[in-house]
Amino acid sequence: MTSPAPQDLVITQATLEDWPVISGWAADEGWNPGLSDGPAFFAQDPEGFFLGRIDGEPVSAISVVNYGPDYAFLGCYLVRPDLRGRGHGITIWKTALAHAGNRTVGLDGVVAQQDNYRQSGFELAYRTIRFAGTAPEAEVPAGVRPAGPADLAAITAYDSACHPADRPRFLAEWLTTPQHRTAVRHDGERLTGYGVIRPARDSLRIGPLFADTAEDARALFAALTAGAAGTEVAVDVPETNTAGVALAEAAGFTPSFETARMYTGPVRPYATERVFGVTTLELG
């Protein structure tokens, strides 16, 4: 029997209705996608998701989500296991990267693919470690409260200082999704951090966790996990943020997964020291 060749692959833009297929494949890989991620992902760039089909059946997927004129993020790079090694991945890869134009592209690459990404022009920025464990007993610390609609502008401004690009469309959806819970911390005058916790396939996931200081991050972490004691929780921490690693370890979390943040070129300066937990491995 002849295996389907790359020229048999029909690549189209994916829609939100296709998201269950893509997130299902991601779950099969152990990536633990959030249960309600799709609408926020597509809100940022509805034209940035692609699906490859053979005879109408989905076989590959990828996303290249544009953030403004200078930056894009690649994720959801998946090929159905029974059809790997036949060129279907690189074919959809090339199609999707064209969507980024001349933008610098970032990704969080799994270990097995990092050499391939280097050959495609991506260079290592830092490793990200997924820490997972059972949420400890905790109380909501002073100065931390649930976010409300009035906080959106302040969170969006704070987020812009902690990310390589502005992403107001994404945040407007991410912060208001019913199953997502957002906490903010104030010093009485200004926002000093915020975090989000959401349900995923295998555990709750924290992301982002952005904070001025380790103390702010610990307070937000406690507030986010206060209602989840005894439940499995995961957070993706840049290895370069040693205070973030120490925070996860102090909670009794242990490494379960790792990726590498890689870029094809320069990104605008941002406050990497405030990133105690990345938002998602799919959209950065």
C-alpha cells in the first residue's frame, strides 16, 4: 500500500471548530492543554492556525500567531503519529511560517525537535521547566484579590512589560474566560503582579505568573492555589528565573517536562525577571 505523500496534503487555515482535533493531539503528547484555551488563542490571530488533511482527514497541525508587526509565535506543531516521517510536518511548517512574514518568530520547542529548529534558524534563549505537584494548603495573602473588569487596562499594561509583544486581544479573552481565575496584587498605588490559573486536561495550570518580586510571586501563587488544595497543578518556569524555580520547589513541585524558548531573531526588551511562569507553551 502506498503511503500518502506530501503532495497529497491539503493545507487550509484551521477554525475554532477544528480546535478539538488539535488540542486532542496535544493532549496525546502529554502537553496538557487548557480546557478553554481555543477562543483566546483564536482571538489573537484567527488566521494563524493551520491544518493539513489527506482525503479530508486531519493529519497535521501548526499555529503561527502574529503579535503586531514585529513578532510571531509558533506552536501546536503536530503530526498524527501513524503518518510521521513522511514530510507532512515540514510541508505545513513552511506554509505556516510564511504567515509570519518578516517577523521574528518564537517557539517553545520540545527536546526531540530542538536540533531541527536550530536548522531552521531558531536560536536558544532559555530552557523552560514544567513544575508539577499537589497544591499545598494556602490562604489568600493580604494585597491579593480577584481581578475585575476595572483591572483590565492595568493588567494589559503590566503584561506588555513582561512579554515580547503587546497582546490586548488575547488578554481580553484569557482574563474573562469563565473557567479562568485571575488574581492581582497591588502595593496600594500600582499593580505589582498578576496570575491566572485554569483547568487543563491533566491538572490545573498557572500561566502567566508575572510579578515584580519573588514576594509578589509567592503571594500570587498562594492566592491562585488557595482554592485548589490537594489538586494537581503545573506551572512552566523559565530556568533563568532562579527565584521562580525556588518558588515551585518550595511548594513541593518537581520537574515533569521541559522545552526551550527559541527565536529566529531579536525581540524587544522585556522584563524577563518578572516572568515566574510563562502564559502558555502554544502562544508564548
